[in-house]
Amino acid sequence: MAPRRFSTYLLLVGFFCVLLFLYSSSESVSIPSSGALPQKPSSFTGKVPKFNIPSFHFSFRTSSHKPPEQRNSTSGGSSWYSDWTWLNPFSSSITLDENRSVLPPLAPRPPVYTYYDSELQKDKNSIKVDQELLSTWRRAWWAHGFRPVVLGRAEARKNLLFERMQGMVLSESLDFELNRWLAWGHMGSGLLASWHCVPMAAGDDSLLSYLRRGQYPTLTRFEGLGTGLFAAEKTHINDAIQEILSSSKIKTAKTILEVLNLERFRTEQASAIAQYDSATITGKYPALAEKIVATPDGGRLALNKMINSHLHTTWQNVFSTGIAVLKPLPAHTTALIAPSLHLANLLAQCPESLIPSSCPPNRPKCSPCVSSRVQVTTPPSFRNTSSLYSIGTVPHPYTMITLDNQTEAITVKHIRRYTTRDPWLLAVTKDILGSGRGGPSRVVSFKEVVASEYGRSRSLWLTTEKLPAPSSESKDAPLPEEWLVELDWHFGFSIPRAPIPHGESIPPVPGPERWPKSKPGLPEEKKKSYDPEPPTDIQLAIEVELLDKARRVVNTKDTRLGQIRNVAEAWNMADTEAWRFARAYRARSVVERLKWEEEERGYGAEGRGKGRWWRM
């Protein structure tokens, strides 16, 4: 059998060799004589075809120089570079600097102006109440992406049309309105709002999104707000003022709407704006109206608290699913997230108000806090749910290694052999990305969650080193006032400063003792699989001590301690990038607001000294 099979193979090989020989033989080619060839080789160059090849510029190549420093781009230990390449996985490939993060460019804030006549004679108590109301107005507009500016009579005088108004006999209300418009016309395009008029809606509301674009091609008023809110460009404002000053109706009119031709205006719906004028207060909140009549200053303070409570209630209604305080590695991070959990509990409680069950004037069907409880949970991973607000605590890799191993005696050998890479980022993005993706792609998704227009309105990310240091002695220790004041501007309302004491509540506000453990007719909620057993007092004390020591190592300038920190960063590049990005993004938002307040000092009116008298 073997020889016969071998002979068959030989025949096949021979057959293919014959075919190869037959079909690979070349044809005869005639070679021209030497006389037929051109005399010079250069004569061949004219026959070479030429192609028009476009010149490509590869913009994605890495720059060989660091990008220039930008104004106001550092704060403490954070440094950043604002650029459209912020979704690059690692900022150092753009900045050529390990400690400089690339952030998205700051969104422009269109100005919203209000008018306050500080030259009117008022007592100190009235001025103090005005300060409170103006602060509430400024916070609300700032949190929704606008640049609030308080104008006065000094800005009105700078308008070239101010002189035409002198000598005219006008009603008190029209005189106020004209000065308000003159100040607005001097400053330029933007919004003009009463300081009793605030945005009261979700951050992505269609009207607020339109107003944030800052483009107002026509003079616009808003239905139901009267003279509470206008939008226009500078030329339209001053044209309207000239029409008012030239009208024969000016002598008897009480508002500018009685003088101007209403066809000049474009009318928009105002579902996202709440106005607390006298007519609204009298019609919707009679108890408050009575208090204002009885004690004007006390009543207006109660009005300020009501506006703040409505802003807080609206925020709670937008995030009806509750507040998630992320706890990605729950075994030893109770102390790590303690300040964030305390903040969530403050946000979840009912704000103080004269009428706790009331709703904003533009949201009559709201769900007051007294009728529903805002849930606070501690899931291990971020969930992309529009009705859920997330608070994330981003640890430095060295801090996470210290807590996870329950020791400060961390060595290079231990990091390389016994720790996994980027455990925090893997855990926090597991629900949205699964477990099969690497660190670079997770960093990109994390940056979108932190800094995209959608993500930043639904989450707050804080780094461990910027949080108040937790204490094992008291779980309900008050958070620093300076820290809470800064967060007031982030949320747009004044956060309650202390939780409701357990065992106490003021009807109709339900305290913890009145909260149902489970819904009626249903069994008690089962313990989540990701909820570990709460730490004992001794374990919590160990976490607090390790966390404090890790903070010092992360912030140290000591070369020896810095080496192990650098090793932790190099081993966890994605976790480090996430930590630096979150730290820089939060620092930039603080710098932006402080810079705005510094610029606001430039609008100090005559006779008011340096800076705004109302500056908090």
C-alpha cells in the first residue's frame, strides 16, 4: 500500500511541474537596436507622468512643545489647560506635563442683569434683607450657567439717553423702570430680570438652554412675567428707550409695557422661570402676604427662605430617584465617603419654609418634600439615570491602596505583586462599561460623566484631599461653612447646615422617626449584595487614621515619601488620570466664580466705595 501511494504522489508532483514549466515560459521580446535608442537618458524624464497629490497635515501628531499657560489656570496643587482635546485618555500626551490636566473649554455665561437702587434711603435691616434676596437671586442664575450682574443708578447715568429723561414728570414705577432699562442699555445685550425672578427648572430645560446661547435677535418678553424678564441686544434696547421717551403716553403710564408697541416684542413661554412679585404672593401665598404686611422685613426674610426652599424642592423633584453616594470598593471606604454621605443627607432633607407644603408659582404640581422622602443610597458603580443625582469621591491611588490593604507600610514590591491596576475606575464604571474594557477607554467615559453638559448637571465629583477630614468621634460632625458656601453656588440654593435631629421633627415635616421602613403591605427591603457589614468603631478609627496619613503622603514634598506615591501613580495610570481630572475640574469651577466676584468689584457705583456693598 505504501509504495502505490508514494507513486501516486510522484505522478501528481510531476504533473504540476509540467504545468508550471509550460505556463511560466516567457514570450520572445524584440530588443531595439542601439540606433533606435535616445542618445541621452534625460530624454526619458519628459515621459514620466505627474500626479497632483494633496499635501496632508496630520494634526494628531504629538506636539514637541508644551502648550502655553492660560490665565487663571492654577489653584493650589491643581493645574489645567482648557482645550477641545480634553477627551484624550491621558492629558500628559497633550500638555507634556504629568500634573496638568486638559479640561473642556469653559462655556460662555451670558449676562443676566438686575437693577437695585442703592441710593434710596433705607434702614440697616431693610438693606440686610435686600442682600439676602440678591444673594439668592445671584446663586440661582449662576448655577444655571448665567453671569448675574447687579446694576444701579450709576450705570443708568452712563447711558447717553439719560439726559433726555431729566425734567420729565413720571410716575414712580415708570421712573424706576426707565432707569432700569437705561442701565441695561448701557451694559449691552443680555437678560434683564427682576431680583424676585429666578430660574426654577432642570438644568437642561429647553428655555434655559435657549437663553444660555446668548443670542436674542429680537426684543423678547415672557408670558405671565410682566416686566420681570426681558431679553434683547443692545441696539434693540436703546431703540425701545427712544420710543418710550418720544411717546405721549409717558406722562400717564406706570410701566413701559403701557408705552411700547407690543408688536415690538416677541413673546415666549416662561415655564422655567418663577417670579415672586406682589401679585403672585398675594394670590398664591396669602400667609406670606399677611406676614409681609405685618412685619415687612420679617416677611421678606420669610419670602427669601421660601424662594430658597422652592429651588431646593425643584432640585429634589428633578432627581426623583434619589441621591447616589458612590462606594466602588466598599470594604474599607466608609470613612472615605463619610463627608459626601453627610452632604447627601443634607440635600435630601426638607428645607425650612413658612409654608413647607407650597410649590413654586411656575410648578403648581410639584411634590413637596413633606410628602415624599428623598432616598440616599451607596451603590458601588455609577448609573446613567437622568433622575438620579450622583456624588463621587475620587481617591488618589496611594490612598486607595492604603485603605484597601489596611496599612501604611506600602512598598514597591507590594504594589507590583499584590495590587491590581486601576481598581477604583474599574469598579465605578462597571455598570456602564462592563468588565472587559481597559483603563484608557474607561478614563474617557469618566471624563464625559464629570464634565460633559449632561454629566455635570447630574453629578458632583470631589477628590479625597479636598474633602473635610472625617472624624471617628462623631458621624454627624458639621461640615465646614466655607465648603458648604461654595457648594451653595454649585447647586443654586442654600444647603441646610445641619440634619434634622433624630427623634425630632416639626410637623408637617416628617423626621426620621416618621419615615416608613418599607412601603405599606410590602416586606422590608432586603440587604443589597453590595452593602458590606458596617465597620465597628475600631475599624472606623483605623480607616480615619489611615486616611489622614495618606493625605499627608499625597500632599508631601518629601522626596522619600514622594517615591512610593509616584510608584502608586505609575501603577494606576487610569486611576491617577481620573483623580487629577476631577480635582482640576472642581478647582477651575471655584476659580471661575472667585474671578467673577473679583470682576464684579469693577461695577462699584458712585458713593459706594470700593466694591459692591452687597458682596457676600
